[in-house]
Amino acid sequence: MNETMVCAVGRVATQPVYREMASGPSARFRLAVTARYWDREKNTWTDGHTNFFTVWANRQLATNTAASLTVGEPVIVQGRLKVRTDVREGQSWTSADLDAIAIGHDLAWGTSAFRRGGKPETAAAPASPEPNWETLPDDSAESSNAAAQRQTEPAVLT
């Protein structure tokens, strides 16, 4: 199925709302994206029309979104565009939603400190042995045997 992927750069317009659903965590917030253009008559940048999108995040992205974003922060959202039309009380309404794949702060406007989120607890994976990072010389098989002996014999410090 073809989907319309977009990247929207704007500001968080509403505080993210976090919900625990049967299918997992979900968060939503409104994103304001304002076009800017150079006004030659005024010789300055001018704000154009503002588009509002409802951004939906799921699973771990929802948890991290709710913990990281506040109103007014500049963000970049990548996701699937979904335009919906609805009739409410005789009025036709159109809304644009973004099903987010990635959300991040726009670092053109400030700094951000990344903290890795906690992973859900899973069964411990078996420990794999440390790989041998030593490079063996190509000149003789005798050197190869000596290297193999050094790996198996314990080192003695004097």
C-alpha cells in the first residue's frame, strides 16, 4: 500500500496527552506549522498561514514523547499523513493527522540532552565469548601456533 510520508517542522501547540490503551501506550499532541516568507515591501520575514496537525505516537515513541515534549518547543515530526473528513452537527470537518514514526527537537533553535530510555525487561541473553581481536601474522604457521598458545596460557606478570 502506498502511503504519504511527510516531514513537518513546527512547534508543539498542545501538551501531549498520554494514554495506556489495550494495544499499548499512545500519545497525541497538536503541531503548529507556520509558513514564513520574505516580504520584499517590508524587507523582513513574515509569518504566513499556520497549519495544525494532530500527531499520534504509539508504543515506546508515545512514552518518550509524553516525557520529553512541552508546549512551544520546536520539533521535527516524520510520519504518515492521514487526511480525514467527517460530518459533525451538519458541518463538514477535515483534519490532518500524522501517524509519527520519529519525533525530535529541532536543534536549529536550541540544544537537547538525549537520555536513552529504559528497555523492557526480557529474558537474559546468553553471554557470548569475547572475540579475539589480535591480528595473526601472515608469514608462517609457526607464528600462528605461538599466537594460539598465548591465547590459551594465562599471562604471568613479574
